[in-house]
Amino acid sequence: MKRTLLAFGDSHTAGAEILERYSYECFDRSYASYVAKYYKFGYENFSKAGCGNDWLLKKFNERIKTIVENKEKVFVLFNFCESSRTFFEDKGKLTVHFYPRLLDNNHFKKVEKSFILRGEEDTEYFQDMKRLRKTYFQYLKDNDIDQLDKKSLYQVEYIQKICLRYNIPFIFHSSCQWYNGSWDSILEKNYYGLDKNNKDLDFLHRNYSFWGVATNSLKWRHLRTQERWKEHYPEEYHRHYASRLAHFINEQKILEDCQ
């Protein structure tokens, strides 16, 4: 049975803006696809632009059921997102909210403005965001950043336990944030860049997260000032990041232990 790479992540893993500015996804050109091609794996991508770990955990739990039932051979690539992101179920549908660490009403106004500039103020998604923002701000008041980071670390540990229980090889990495808290239970072997002796989270962000590597590199960081790009990077960078992950997978012999 051929092994399949299952990718979970946010817009970076989805390949947002590879095709054009503001495009939400391009699964077949994201770095996850290049990792799958490198190992000649099948490929499924469950990433979603703007999503957070809560959404990804939901998708992971849904997929793991069929994996166990059908005894599938898979490889999990999981990109953990900003801890402040979450989603709400509204009128039977899922509405995803995405915000950076520093959140307040002023920031939401900036988000609204960006949507208006894109001509999307009348879209259903924009109206959903506007209607549910009070719910989201209350969520942030009830959960400070330390609590949200702690929850994210628990989610990392939970997914790790499931993979270990069913002998599923896996690699984790950070999208753009490393969480404050104890990493003692997280395996260095499987988390790209994790060094439990290094407490400098900013260093880990700059040198290992998808966003940090690009925004601190002379080769790509200038793209942030160009009209073509909003928050993302080109296919060339996706290939580069895929090669870094593949090197780590080989170095740690992650696949060899699960044959």
C-alpha cells in the first residue's frame, strides 16, 4: 500500500497567493506537495487559509478515524498556527476567524479596511466576521495569550500521542509562532527546529518557522513590500522550505522507524 502524506496547516501550507495575489490556495504547489513528491507519496491537503489549530485538530480527528479503520499508511505533516486563531459554528456553517497575537478593535477595523479595499465588503464571509467579532473578542478576554499558548501545546502533544499510538510517522513545524510554555513532552526528533535547551522563541521563529525563515532572508523578505504579495511567498520559497523539511526528516530518520 502506498503511503499518503496528509498536510494540515494554514494559508502557507495551502499555498496561498502562489497563483495570484489574494488567492486562498494552491495545494499542488505548496511546500507540502513537494515533500510528498520527494518521497513519492500520495498527497492530501486539509489546510485552510486563515484557520487555526482548533480547526486543524477537528480535521485531523475526522481523518484519523478512516486511517485506523482502513489501516492506511500515512505520513502526517502538521503546521501549527498562531494560538489566538479559532473558529465558530454559525447557523450550521463554519466561520473561520484569523487574527495575529495583538488583537483589539482597532486591529479589526484594519482587517475590515483590507476587505473593503479588496471589494469584499458585501461577501457573506465578511458579514459573518462582522457579526461574530463580539463573540471572538469575548473569547480573547476569557483566554489570555498564556492560556491560548498552553492550549496549543496541549494540541501538539495530543496529535503526537495519536501518531505514536498508531505508528504514524509525522513531522511538526511552526507557521509563524512558537508557544510560551513547557515543551518537555514534545519530541525534538519530530518537531522541526525544536531545541529544548534554547528558550529564545524569537530565534526559533526566525530560523525555523515557515514565515520567519522567509521574512528574515535577504532572498525573500523584500517581497513583503511588493504589490504582488500580501502575506505569502512564491513557489520557489515553498520548494526551498520543503527541502529543509525533507533534510530534517532524513536526518532524524523519521520514516525509517515506521517501516
